[in-house]
Amino acid sequence: MEIKADNSGSNSLLDGTLPPRLGRPHGSSPSVIVIGGGISGVAAARFLQNASFKVLLLESRDRLGGRIHTDYSFGCPVDMGASWLHGVCNENPLAPLIRRLGLTLYRTSGDDSVLYDHDLESCMLFDMDGHQVPQSTVAEVGDVFKKILSETEKVRNENSYDISVLQAISIVLDRHPELRQEGISHEVLQWYICRMEAWFAADADTISLKTWDQEQVLTGGHGLMVQGYYPVIEALSKDIDIRLNHRVKRITNGYNKVMVTVEDGRNFVADAAIITVPVGVLKANLIEFKPKLPEWKLSAIADLGVGNENKIALRFDNVFWPNVELLGIVAPTSYACGYFLNLHKATGHQVLVYMAAGRLAYDVEKLSDRDAADFAMRQLEKMFPDAPEPVQYLVSRWGTDPDSLGCYSYDLVGKPTDVYDRLRAPLGHLFFGGEAVCMDDHQGSVHGAYSAGIIAAEDCSRHLIKRLGSLEIAQLVSSREEILKTIVPLQISRM
Ligand SMILES: Cc1cc2nc3c(=O)[nH]c(=O)nc-3n(C[C@H](O)[C@H](O)[C@H](O)COP(=O)(O)OP(=O)(O)OC[C@H]3O[C@@H](n4cnc5c(N)ncnc54)[C@H](O)[C@@H]3O)c2cc1C
């Protein structure tokens, strides 16, 4: 077995130096350590295990899933991380697995928009005094927002340099005062900006005008995972050698081996490693690389933005809110706007989920759980003054959680064009997965992270076969191909 933990203290591996060449028993499979047990890591491990590699997955938390975190403490699944499948279509790389598992999707929007993952028809907006905003105003301001955004394209084309989306909106409003909104319409416009910020999990003054709408969103709209996302992780991770509570502190990329050191000092050695920890963790230098990462890799890590989004889930004894998918509060600034996802409509459970993105998400993390729940309740009481207290609440803290340090990546203003290529480029026997390195513009998503894991595993397996040549090529069956054989349709509860 090539993957091994070493506690002896006598082995030269312990001081971080690798032996010149470790013998490989005849016919034994190459070994790979996968670091991080989110969707990208378990997908990579699944692929390699299916292809007969020896795989060990090291995960720092006491659970798998990473930014997929389905909490069951309410007696029903509540996703505190990812909850939508963006792109309910056969081209979605996760569709075959979701089909095979028989998981239901509740389609909140049939639109491929990067602005909204829900339909405006099933959304009710209120002002700060609890008055409902007429649907006609919501629709009219929605049209104005589209017009403003289309005008920002002209601003983009005029400049060779990048600016923020917010700067571009302000230039457009200066040029076209007729697009400026007053009173409640201004507040609804801020709410649209708040929704746009939610997609990127970042404030509009940090989102790149050059790239914000360049993402190729998959078709088929946005579907909520009714049973939660965790069953996907569970299925992919079956029978893999997984070590929870193993926080990686150092990765030594040697001449012919990789040595991975975990928090308690133990070392694991393999032929290659796939790193799928969040880019926030790499930015914070929580893992030491030996030799140090080259400058081009470090600058790619530094040049990518990481957003933040948090959820405050509230469970009630009874349903006192209307049967719409989304309840929103409009306000004079996008920061003060807010919205709740109504899980009751999608799943039948009496749960509302308040969502905060960007600076607001960081501010929520400064509160205790009780105060965060009170904060969400104050928003709810603006709409429903007699709202009862929740019987249970849950609060996420993705921005300060040392195992995520942010919610997902996004393009900062002025991002160099080759950032993603540099991020995913392998280094010796190290390969990089995770949502941020995804190809095809699907960064920041579950399906993007899944694909990134598979691609890193494919690259890693090719590299090892070329180097060690000990596996039957015929054994390399892509887990994607294997799963694609299923022909069961996706189960969508709302068309
Ligand atoms: C609030 C929120 C809402 C979201 N909503 C959606 C959505 O609706 N739809 C969608 O498609 N996407 C959504 N996303 C994004 C999606 O969750 C991520 O893109 C995806 O899950 C990332 O998977 P990953 O495997 O790349 O990273 P992760 O899931 O973060 O996995 C990385 C793993 O590495 C582990 N790790 C960290 N440091 C170490 C270490 N030193 N040693 C060992 N292990 C370590 C972590 O614990 C983690 O398990 C959302 C994310 C958040 C936070």
C-alpha cells in the first residue's frame, strides 16, 4: 500500500525530505491523496477509485460535503450551503446522478438568468413599513433595471480597462437621468441590485463589469434540491477511504512522491495529490507548500475574488406567510434590502431562510446565533408584525469558518484573463480541483466543482499512467460515462 500514515519518528519522511525512490510492488496501483471532502474532492476520489487507483481522502471537518451542508436538526433537510442545481438540463454534469438517486428538484425559475434564480411572479415585495409593493411596480422597475444593465454594455465597450458594475450603473444614470428612480421605485431598484449581489455573493462595487454576464449559464432554469444536496455527496463517497478530522497543514511535492502532513503531525505519502480546498483557504496560506508555490500560482490565488453569503433558517410552528417562493424587503440601499426563501412552498416544511450576501453576510457573522435570528425576525416583522417566534433557528458562517473562508469565487474588477488557467495548472504531482478552477465558466457552483474534481482526477490519472504505467488503461472508466448510462428523467416538481 503506497498511501501510508507515518508516526514512527524514525523515517526520513517525517522531516519533510522524500526518499529518492520508493519501490512499487509489481502490479500495484498508483496512489492518490485527495485533500478536501466537498463535492469536488469526493468526485475526484470516486473517479480514481472507479479507475482502480488507491485513494485516500483527507477532510478537515468532522463531516463531508464542505459548502454542501444539509442540516437535519429541524427534522427536515435544510441546506445551509448550496441548495439550487443551476441548470436543470441533461447537459448538467450532475443530472445523471441526481436522476439515478431519484432526487426531486423544485424549479424556482425556468430562466437561465444570472440575476435571479427565482421567478418574479412568485415573489412578494414589501417596503420597510410593511406595505406590499404593487406587482406592477416590481415589473416596471425590473424593466428599467434591464435597460440600465444593457446601457452598461456600452460603458464596457467604451473602455479598455475594467470598472465595477456599480460604477457603470452610476455612469448610466448620469447619462440617462430618465432611468433614475424615486421613492418606492428607487427602493425596488436597490432590491434588484441586492439580488444581483446575491448571485455573486459580493457587493456591486467589487463585481467586474467586463465579466459579470459572460458566464454560460446552463439551460433549464434553477431547481431547488427538495431532499437537500447531501444525498449526492453520500452517493459519491460510498466505499472510499475517508479520514475526517484530518486537517492538512503541509504538502511536500517531492521528486516522485507527495507527502501530506496533517495537524497532529502524521504524514501520508502517495504518488500524487489533488487539492480541492476552497480558494479562501489557499488565500489565507493555511497550508504550507514545500517547495513554495511559484509566483504565477500565488498571484492567481490572490487575483480571484471570494464572496460571502450566509443563511439564517427559521422553523415555525405554523405557516403565517403567503404561498410565494420569495418574500423580499425593499429599502433605500441594496445593503438594507433583504429576502427570505419560502421552503414551505418548495418542500412543505415550515421553514423560511433569510439570505444575506456580501458585506451584510460578514456583518451577520459578527452576531451571536440568537442575535442573527433576532435580526432576521426584525426583517420578517416588517412584513408580518404579528410573526410568532421561531421554534428553532440555524445560522451559517461561511466567511469566517476556517474550512471555507468565503462562500464561492467571483471575478474581481480587473481580473487577469488567465487567472483560472493558472489556478488549475498542475505542479509536479499536485493537481488542483475545487469550484474556483472549474472550466466552462461554471465557477462558484456545485456542478462546476464536481466537473473540476473529475477533470483534476482525469489529468492526475493520465499523469500517473504516463509516469508509472502500471494500470490497465482499459480500467479507466470515467465515472461520468458510467453514470450517464442511466436514462431516468429528472424529477421536477414544478414546471
Ligand atoms: C451559502 C452558499 C450558497 C450556495 N448556493 C449554491 C447553490 O444554490 N447552487 C450551487 O450550485 N452552488 C452554490 N454554492 C456554491 C457551492 O456550494 C460550491 O461551489 C461547491 O459546493 C464547492 O465545492 P468544493 O468541493 O469546490 O469546495 P468545498 O465544498 O468547500 O470542499 C472543500 C473541502 O475542503 C475541506 N478543507 C478545507 N481546508 C482543509 C484542510 N486544510 N485540510 C483538509 N481539508 C480541508 C473543507 O472542509 C471542505 O470540506 C453555495 C455556497 C454557499 C456557501
